[in-house]
Amino acid sequence: MSLGELQDLERRYAVPTYARNPVEFVRGAGARLWDAEGEEYLDFLAGISVLNVGHCHPRVVAAVREQVGRLTHVSNLYYTEPSLRLSARLSETSLGGKVFLCNSGAEAIEAAIKLARRARAAGKLVVLEGAFHGRTYGALSATPQEAKQAPFAPLVPGFEVVRKSPDALRAAVDEDTAAVLLEPIQGESGINLLSDDLLAAAREACDQSGAALVFDEIQSGMGRTGTLWAYEQTGVVPDAMTSAKALGGGLPIGALITGERLSDVLQTGDHASTFAGGPVIASAALAALEICADPDLLTRVRELGERLRAGLGALPYVARVRGRGLMCAIDLAEGFDAPELARRALLEQRLVINATGPATIRFEPPLIVAAADIDEAVQRLDRLGR
């Protein structure tokens, strides 16, 4: 089927919520993609931080193939080994509490909201300017972006938005606060790192008030920043955290992970999900988690992140570079348009990147990317500015 025929099907049958680029990808391996015409692309977006292990990693593929031939689904009314092994590994590699598995990042945020409100009934949730936590109603209510919220008002009540200031955050948190919910690195707003002072203020305010501190690690987790979880580099340990995106190795899964204090807050019947933790997805996630937790891989992520940021900073049209590990962004110099540059990179240089705003481009290559791939991506970007 041609690209034109696919576009016709989209116009006729798909709800028009996506602005797709005019490329059909049909195959992927590692950090490479191929379109229907056989053209090869260098992927520096990884499905928006989903393919941290790369496209079609052999260990993920093998785990899925083995499990899908034995059992695909029975529901959570019965035991299956992969989901409980995954819950154990997530707990052991992070906060040490208990795990609720679900199907996406937004669902993980919804579970976190319910956890916080179950621990402190009717309590408010404090969120930060620039945050993005998802598009379902609770997650959207925690996402203070007018363009995303306004068409769907009224939203879920009880959310308070504060500036990214330690003093502002401390002033907002009190005994009526159920939780402070934040991303240690704000991904959708352009890879903006929250300061250590702000994170420490959040921890202090929650300790004093009894509120829960919840980290959204949906985009920053699974080795993306050079440690398995981004919080490990901050000196601040949250009471709960969410994971998704890269957790499934390319398949859809999410998780709410608690520390010990909140591990028994949600009780039988409080929350559920039909497909959550199914054996096929959980098997893929177990494989992906083991790959991303490898200490040698994490060291390489930190080293390659420095290499990528140095290369990006040398480009003539780049005004600013920021990031941690292989979670990076650039702000463009005046006169350059980020969406247009990202489109040209795709169509002219076969480089997959993403604009998060009019002047910002995001880079999140697979963690298995090679140093030569980093250099090649920078060279392709350099050609765009000439």
C-alpha cells in the first residue's frame, strides 16, 4: 500500500488527532529505521524515549515470541509468573515498596493520583509549571498547559500549580496536600532539568506536611539519564514514582512503584486494569529492564550523552544545549524554526528527531546507540545549517 493510500485511509477513517510526517516506517533494528522505499534512517527519538533498548532488540523479541506461544492473557483474577517477577524487579531496583502495573504512562499517573488521595482523602495535588503528565482526565488536570486543558474543561478539581521555585513550592505544600507530583526532568516541555534545590525543597515540604512526593519518571527512567532512574542522581528519594514508555521494550506498559510507606495504601478493589501486567507484555518488560539496568550500558549512556551535547553545542545555529545522559535538547538561535528543522532533518538527512516547541528540539536516541552514530547525527545536522 502506498503512502498516498495510507494518507487516504487516515483522512477517511482515523480520528485526526495526530500530525504525522509523510514517511511510512516498515522495519527497525537497533538505532536504525527503514521506510517503505527502503531508505535507511538514524533514529534519535526512539519512539519518544520508548525504544531505549533499540528497535527489535533480540532479547525482547525472544521473550515475546516464547511467551506469546504459551499464554497471552488470563486476567488478574489468576496468577501469572511474568507480572509478579516484573513487580519484584521494579521494586528491587528502585523504591523497595509495591507495584501496580498498568498499560501506559497516563494510567500510571492516574494510579498515583488515586494512591495520594487514598492516603490523604480530598487532599490537593501540587504540580509545577511546564509539567506534562498525560492526557486522561486526572493526568491532564496535572498538566498545566492551557492549549491542552482548555478544550476539555472543567477538569478534575484539587490541583494547584506553582512556579519552579523552592520558596513557591514550600509555600504551597501544607497539611491539606495529598502529594507533590513532578518530573525530575520535564520532557515534553523541552528537557528542562529541575534544580537540586527545588527537588530538596519538595522532599522537605512533604516530610513536614505528611504529603507524598511522587516522581514522574515515565520519560526519564529506564536508563535514559545514565542511571536506571533519574532520581538516583538527585540525592532525593520520592515516596512513589511512575514508569512507562521504555519499560516494555517497545510494547505498552506502565507502572506505579511505591516506597515502603505507601506500599499498602491501595486495597483490594481500589484499582484495577483488564490488560495490566499481561504475560506477554511483562515478559518483554523483564527483558528490557535487565538490558537497561546493565552498569556498563549506563556508563556508556553518560559518556555518549556528553559526546552528543558537545557535538550539538558546536553547531552554528544552536544557542543552548542541556540534558542528562541521552536525554538532551537544544534551543535554536534566532531565525531558526524548530519544527521546520526537524522536518528537514527527517526528509533531507534521514535523521529522526522531534521539535517540542518553536525553538526547541529534543534528542532521545536508543541507549544502545554507537559513538559513530552520535557523530553521524551531528554531521547530518551540520549539513542542515549550510
